[in-house]
Amino acid sequence: MGDGRRRVRGGRAVYGAAIGILMLEARFPRIPGDMGNALTWPFPVHYRVVKGASPERVVRERARGLLEAFVEAGRELVALGCDGITTNCGFLAVFQRELASALGVPVAASSLLQAAAIQALLPPGRRVGILTVSAADLTAEHLRAAGVPEGTPVVGTEGGREFTRVILGDRDELDPEAAEADLLAAAERLVTAHPEVGAILLECTNMCPYARAIAEHTGLPVFDMVGFVRWFQEGLRPRRFASPFETDGRARRA
């Protein structure tokens, strides 16, 4: 070992992807910008579909009886080589503590985990507001588990004609323009009813493709799960910058 050559260490079956994503078992379209579309990511990720975790069961039934299935799938991702685990449904905030405890690596179970940090960014008198796929099903239990500040306003898209119907109904066809219209209408209701809202947080990971449109429509910053996972990735795999003592790969003389 004294020949001066560098060695690399193994121990995993797959390399190069730090993030593992636990996916619901669903068939609705996943357009670019959706967590379930691999083209969304500027870095490689691993996926595991959790059997039986339908949108209806996770959102409407609070994922009852599914914790062990998520833990098992998460452990498979960790064993594969993932250094951090996330999910593709904000309602899985209810499993944040259990998943982090069981998996032994950092876990970002929900976009809602960003709420307190976003609130801290805002000037006095302003607060974060949440858009969700179903306001009726996003309970105080979900919000507490994610550390969402008490009194945070929440508005859902269930009043629209496309987005909630397709996502929670797990339909295999989506009209993206109609879905966007639902989100813009919900955002309008949020800021009209709560003019103090200074930033919008998207609970649902399937809303990410529409974040830019919402920001342009409301004039407010919009935070989503894709941005959160990119931040997460930066912590797991910090960017390596060129040494100030090197130019074009050659050592600079003092």
C-alpha cells in the first residue's frame, strides 16, 4: 500500500445517487417537474414504489397501516447506497419522525418541513401560506408533524375541475392547462383571503411543474418539493469548487 497510488473503497452495489425517493403506487401522468419524472432532476436519484400506497389511501386515510411498507422500501434504498430519503407526497409528514428513526439517514418526508424556515425569511407581518391537493384532509396532525407554524393559512385545489380529480382519483390522463388553472385559482383564493401571505408553499409534489406560473400570477415567491430536494442534495453532496491555488488544473506558483 506504500506505492503512492490512490485507492477507492467499495461496499455498495450502485454508486452516484445520494437521494432515494419513496413513491406512491399511482398511474396518473408525471410530467417534467414532477418528482416521479426522472428528467426533473439534474442529478441521479433512486426510486422505490411502495405497494398499496395509493393516493386515496395516503391522503384520505392518512396512510394508516402503511408505515412498515415505507420503512421497508426506505431500507432498500439505503442498502442500495442512498444517503438521504424523501417521499413524493406531502401528507407523509405524519411519518417524518418514524422514517428518520428507522432508516438512520436524513429524511425529508414532506415539502411541509420547509414552512418554518420560509416563515423565518419573511418580514414582520407577513407569513407563509400553503396550497394543498386537499385542504379537507390536511389535518393539524400533518402540520404539527412537519413543524408548520400555528395559524398558517391553507387552501386546497379540490374546488377545481382537474388537478385534485386526477391526482386523488389516480386517473391516467391529465390536462396540464386545466390543472394549472386550478392551481392559479387556488393561489388567488389564498392571497385574497389572506393578504398577509408573503410566500406560498406547495404541499403536493405534483404541483411542482406549476410553481413558476403560480409565482408569476401572484408575484410571490413559491417553494416546492423539487427545490427542497435540490437543497437536500446539496447537503448530501456539497459542490466541489476549484482550489484557489490551481489554474487550469496546474499548481500555481507562489
